[in-house]
Amino acid sequence: MIAGTAAGDRGPVWGRTAARAAWSVLALSVCLATLAGGLGLARGPVTGVADFTAAELVVYLAFLAWVAVGTVIVSRQPGNRVGWILCAAGTVVLLSGFAAEYAVSALLGGWSTLPAGRPLAWVASWTTVLGLGLFFYLLLLFPDGHLPSPRWRWVAWLYGAGMAAGIVALALRPGVFAPSLRDLGPIRNPLGLTAAAPVLGLVDAISRLIVTVLYLAAVGSLLVRLRRSRGIERQQLKWVAYAGAMLIGFLVLVNLLEGRRVPFAVQLAVEIGFFVLGVLGVPTAVAVAILRYRLYDIDRIINRTVVYGLLTALLGAVYAGVVLVLGQLFGRVGGEPPTWAVAGATLTVAALFQPARRRIQAVVDRRFDRRRYDMAKTVETFSVRLRDELDLDMLSAELLAVVDHTVQPAKASLWLRPPTQPSHHNEGQGGSSA
């Protein structure tokens, strides 16, 4: 059904039914997130399982946001499948979190009176893959809920088949469960088929290969849409591309910093940024793109992100280089650079901030925002000529040319009021309109 053409709105009755269904799914997701967080906090530390921390609560809230955004989209546009995908993906992932917390509490946390611990551990082992796997269809169907063209139908079906085969292999694999949204520790799969382990391993490997290739194809479909799109749809696609780039960027940072000795504040900032700007950024971008007709200026946001990202990297490298050089030249105190070296590096970075920002802004504008760069250069050139030009007619013609080149109005005219008052009144002698 996902691979087909999205059904249009079927009238007010269908709209109300869809909205009630979506809000019911949101209520279920709130219950799952609340129960998962409550179980994780209540059971305390468990041997062989990672401790439940505030980070897990942030993860549950992030996927709850997916469901909330999907609910709002369904309420406004019940025929758009993107909203339903967000609802389903977030709910299934939260189900996996609840099932894992319940199973660990029942089987390892000393709460043996809780029934059905092993079945829920089995559910938790594959539902995370199912929920996250649905994100593929969001990429393929965004923003209108339709495939880019009928030729993409086989991609949707092949991905569904590959993901289903991988989930079956994961659900029947013998031995200890693989880590998913939450680690299940030493709990073993009650439905594991030991005799079929080699076949299941092969199916899992083939499934991963198919899913990876088709995920790249889904990203390619967004690029195809972006190349063909115009107007509002182009802005919609830019929003989601921006959020996806932020998610990938923070994911790369998290992986690079994992296991390395970095200040706790830096590690915390990266992890918070990953979940807030990355995981939460995707549904937020989808909501803005689909529900807001007059989109925010995403080009300006992208421009600022590139500028300040490059500026942060540059100043960070300068800071580290100054501290390293001064520490090597003048020695270290207790393995750390001297305090005055750190202070000197900080002052150097502060002094370089504005000049570096202006230069990077100019480079980014010249490379990625040529229109704005040309506009600024045109105004700057006109300002220089304005000081030297004495011919009023020539000045008027040049002013209109600059307005037409930079602002590009449908029509521009210039009106100069003749002087009717004595010059010592210091009144203006002209006016303009465009």
C-alpha cells in the first residue's frame, strides 16, 4: 500500500476518522514512552545491561515527537502518507523501548512477578529495525505522499521485501539478542533456530546489502525531486535536506568522539545536539515543509549554518594549534598547558572572530549565494560612483539600473521633486518609488 499512489482526501468524515485514529496513536505512544521511562528509572542498575540514564529519556521524547508531528500532519492532511509514516515509525520504536525495559525488569531486574518477559524481549529485538526502517518510505514519498514516478514502485516493494526478510532473520536468530534501541543483556532468543543459523546469517547479510543500496536510492529520489522542483516544493525539499544533513553531521561527530578523551561538556553538547537538532530536527523540518505554506527562508538558514560551522572549525583549530605550540615551547604543568597559554589562545580566537566571519561569509556567498554576492558588489560599486557623479540624469539612470538588478521589481520609477523651498531650510529635493 505504501508503494502506491496516495489517496486523496475522502471528505470530512474520512478526515475526522483519520484525525481520531492519529490522536489515538499519539495517546498510545505517550503511554509507551511513559511506561518505558518509568520502568527504566524504577528498576535501578542491572548486571550486564547499560544503566538507564537521562539520555534514554531524551531518545523516547525524540521519537514521541515523531508521532506528534505525524499526528498534526494527519489531522491537517489525512491523505498525505508522510504523516502516517511518522506516526507508525515513532510508535513502533517506542513499543520496542517499552518491550525492552519490561523484559529486562522481568527477567534480570528482580521483578519476576511480571509475566511474558521473554515474549516481550523477542518483540523488542526486531521492532526497532522495523520502526527505523519505515524512514525509508518517508524519504521516498516526501513531500506529497506520492512516489517520484511509477518507475519507483519496484524500489518500494523490493525494499519492503528486503526489510521483511531481515526482520525474520533477526527474529529467529539463536543466542543472545543483538543490541537495538535498548540493550537486552544476556537474554536469549526463545524462538531461536539453531539448525537454521547459517541460512539466517546469509539472509541477514543479503538483506542489509539490499536495504543499504535502496536507502541510497531513496536519497537519490530526493535529489531528483530537488532538481526538478520549483517554488514551494523546492523549499520543502531543502528543509528536509537541511535536517538530514544536520542529523548525519551530528552522527559522525558522535562516532568520532566515542571512546576518546574529550571534555564532558563537549561530549554532552554533541549528544544533545544530535538528538535535538538531528533526531528532532527531521520531524520538525517535515512539519514546517508540509504544514506551512509560506516557508521560512531556508536558504538563509543554510547559509548561516555553513558560515558558522566553518568558523567554529577554523577557530577551534586555531585555538588548539596555539595552545599546542605554546605548550611545546614553554612546557606543560602537570601534563596540561600553562594557564596563560590557554588565555592567550582564547584572546587570539576572540580577536579573529569578526575578521574571520566576514571573510568566510564572503567566500560562502560567492560560492553558494552568488545572487546576494553580486547584489552586494553592485551596491558597493554604485556607492563609489555616487560620490563622483554630478550629472543628475546619469545618476537617475544608474540608480534605476541598480534597483532593477538587485531588487528585480516588476516595475521601477524615480521621481525627483523640484526645489520649491529655499536651500537654507535643508529640505530634501527628491523622492523615489519602486
